[in-house]
Amino acid sequence: MAFYEKSLGVSAESIEKVPMDHVEVAFLKVGETMLELIQPLNEKSPVFTFIQKRGQGIHHIAFEIEDLQRRIDILQNEGIRMIDDYPRRGAGGHDVAFAHPSSSYGVLMEYVQSEHRGEL
Ligand SMILES: C[C@H](C(=O)O)C(=O)SCCNC(=O)CCNC(=O)[C@H](O)C(C)(C)COP(=O)(O)OP(=O)(O)OC[C@H]1O[C@@H](n2cnc3c(N)ncnc32)[C@H](O)[C@@H]1OP(=O)(O)O
């Protein structure tokens, strides 16, 4: 966090624990983009495993979309491997679902339900 504060002059807008993933996260707004800094809370966290195996770095990219269950169904119909078949609770209380990096060219993808429900 200190690095982003110094290099970009931004500071955390919110910090919270997300028990399901055993992480603590901080959100920093940079332009229209939210950076999420993630710290594992214990060895059960997928982020702990990630850092052990690959070191620190970019963990995933999240996209805000408008109808999460419909998006999951569409992706699965396209043959994309989803980690989550159904939306689950992520940071900020938002419904989220992850696609497996083996289906997305080595990048872990997160889809986040926007507040607005409507067309994709
Ligand atoms: C809450 C907040 C939020 O925003 O709402 C968050 O994001 S929390 C963020 C933390 N939560 C999550 O990450 C949840 C989704 N992640 C997961 O379910 C898991 O981490 C997973 C399924 C991606 C990997 O779990 P796993 O037990 O299979 O772990 P492995 O270490 O064996 O990884 C299997 C293969 O996936 C690759 N792999 C693992 N993690 C990542 C990643 N972040 N980006 C790209 N590739 C990855 C490994 O290198 C390996 O590749 P190879 O086979 O080639 O060696």
C-alpha cells in the first residue's frame, strides 16, 4: 500500500476481510479503475498458495458485469471452465464468480455483479 501511496498519491478507500477466501483486501481508486491489494490471512487462502508458488504480482483481473448468473451460464455454454457455478459473496458484499485460468490463457478472471441489473 505504501508503494501505491508514494508512487501514485492514492490511498485506500476501504479495507476489509473476506472470510470465504481468507484474505484482507484494500481498494485504491486510480482513475476509473479500482486496484485491489490482497493479503492472505492464513495458509488456507488461495492467495497464500499463489504467493508460495509464483511470488507476489498480479493475481486476477475483475470485470463488472450486469447479470452474473446469466454470464456464468453463457460462459459455461461456451465451454469455459468456471470455478464458481453460482454467484458467491466477494469483497464489498458483491456477488462474484471466477473463471479458471486454464480457460482464459493463464489469467484468473473474476466477474463482479454490478449494482444495476439489466442486459449484459
Ligand atoms: C474477495 C476478493 C474479491 O475481489 O471479491 C478476491 O478476489 S479474493 C481472491 C482470492 N480468491 C480466489 O483466488 C478464488 C478463486 N481461486 C481459486 O479457486 C484457486 O486459487 C484456483 C482454482 C485458481 C487455483 O487453485 P488450485 O488449488 O488448483 O491451485 P494450484 O496452485 O494447484 O493452481 C492450479 C493452476 O492454476 C494456476 N493458478 C493458480 N492461481 C492462479 C492465478 N491467480 N492466476 C493464474 N494462474 C493461477 C497455477 O499456477 C496452476 O497452474 P499449472 O497447472 O499450469 O501449474
